[in-house]
Amino acid sequence: MTPRYFSVWTLAAIACSQAVAPSPRDNESARSSAATPHIPEAPPQLEPSAAASTPEPRTATPSLALIGGGARSVRSDGGLVSSVEAHATQAGVDTLHAGGNAVDAAVAVAYALAVTHPSAGNIGGGGFMLIHRKGEPTVALDFRETAPLALTQARFDAMIRAGAKGPAAAGTPGSVAGLNWAQEHYGRLALPAVMAPAIALAKNGHPLGKQQALALSWAWNALKFDPEAKKIFGNGNQPKKEGERVMQADLGGTLERIAEQGAAGFYQGPTAAMIVKAMGKRGLITLQDLHDYRPVQRAPLSFDYRGFEVEVMPPPSAGGVAIAETLLMMQVRSAEQTPLSSPSALHQFIELSRRA
């Protein structure tokens, strides 16, 4: 999305769902070797929640055997990267090859998805990340969007009645603050190196993938009324199709400011001003909302499942709670005794998931 008409209200949240286990940093000079310009005002820092203290991990003896992925599974001693889009996955792989750890790779993938798959990964949304360093408590990082200060109950109700679309439905974005905090505190490389693949994909362009083209066709009836979106993602009055090249020079410039200045390159300065301008009369996000955004460190939601300690994202994420409820109901019902992939097993899983 272009900073000139930054469509933060159309974007879904980044879901950095990989549970990562970064290696200890070799040294601090790896980061400082790539100097960045001085920022007059410090970028946002993490604000721990009251529940940030996490107990030491418990030791459990698994009561069930782990099963491999079969003949088509991929194995590696150096790390694995998976995402919904091939160019973003490659950005993560290249980051590992460059000496980065799991957090560096996850951040590289997330920024690349902002370019190649904006319907499910973007800098205008927010997300969650679980970070586990060997021998240390798991960190649950919450960088979901927050409500603008001007939001009232009456405005919220009106926005819902209108279909939760447009500038009035935009939350203050958290992706940049959260990704940058994770990379700064747990990554190994300098931020410009981690973001380089995403910047290249935006400025040099990339061929539209099959799934991305399909998502674009679904959203086209809304996107075609936005002049900037239509110019970037369309051919006249039709959406671009699979294999056609997408160029996003303005987004590349936004990413460059983030790479050079950190979170301040997004929450302050030209990008922040363009976001507020793009809100128009209907949007509520202000420069103060952007300046004040902070990610939050939370304790993970933890539960025992058949001898394993499982850690998932706590609220405000709904996914972690749903996983816990589904697995624990399956455990109560001894679902493992039902033949794998049988109609009975599928029916049981679907019904328990629906209830969760």
C-alpha cells in the first residue's frame, strides 16, 4: 500500500505465528556495525504488562510419540521457514543464510509479506509473536492494533453498523513497533539487512502469485474505487492476474524510512503525517495515537496436553484460547483413540473446534 494513500483500514493483521528459538547473540557489534541515522526522538519501546512475569518452564515427560511429516517433509539442521507466499519465504531463508537467527527470519518474512501478500501481512495492521530462547521463559509479544483515543462507544457502534469498513474502522497499527522490538531485542542482524528483501520486492516489483491474485479479485470491487490501489493492483478497470508484475515504489520508500530510522520512521515524520492525512474526515487516527503506540509483553497461556506443556498466545488473541479449548476437549474425550482421518475423527474435531 502506498504511503500517499495509506489504506490501513483495509488491511488484515500480520500473524507471526512461528514459535521461535533464536540462538544467543555472538556479540553486540553485529548490530552496531551497520550505523543508522540519529533519530531526534527515541522510537517506541516495549511496555510490559502486569502479567509479564513468566514462571520457569516445567519439565514434562511426553506420553505420546511424535510422528514425522512423511516422505515430503523438509528437514534442516539450520532452520526452516514457511509462509503463505514464496518470495516472503525466500526472504526468510536468505536471512538465515546471512547469519540471522529465527527472529531475524520471522521479521524478514513479515516485512516481505507486507509487499507480496498485503491481505494477510502488512505494516498497517498488527499481530502477535511467541519467542522462546532456549533455557529462558517464553515471551508473548502483543502488537495488535489499538483503538484511537477519539473512539467512543457511539462511534464504535456506528462503525459496526456500517460494516466495519473504511477509515472509521482503522486501528492504530502495531506491526512495525512489534516487529522492530522483537528484532532489536532477540535478532542478530542489523535492521536494514533484515528489511532489504522487502524493500527490493517493493521497489523492483514481483510477479503476482496465484493465491494473491485470487484475493485481489475478491477485493477488487472495493479497491477499484481507490485511485492508488487501482493504479498499483489493476490494469484499467480489471485486477491484475497471476504472473503480472506489481510495483510499489511508495511502499518501498516507507520501508526504507523504517529500515533507516527504526519505528520512528513509521510512527513519526512523513509516514505518520501521510497516514493521518489518508484518514480524511472519517478516520480517527491522529499523530498522537501513532506516537503513543507501544507493544506489550505478556505471559503466554500455558496448559498441559497429554504430557506436553503447550504455550500459546493469550488474549487479546483469540487463537490461543481456541487452541487450548479444542485440545483440552479432545483430551477429555480421548479423541486419540478414534482412527486417524476417519469420518468419526473429523466430525469430532470439527464439532469441538466449532465450540471453541
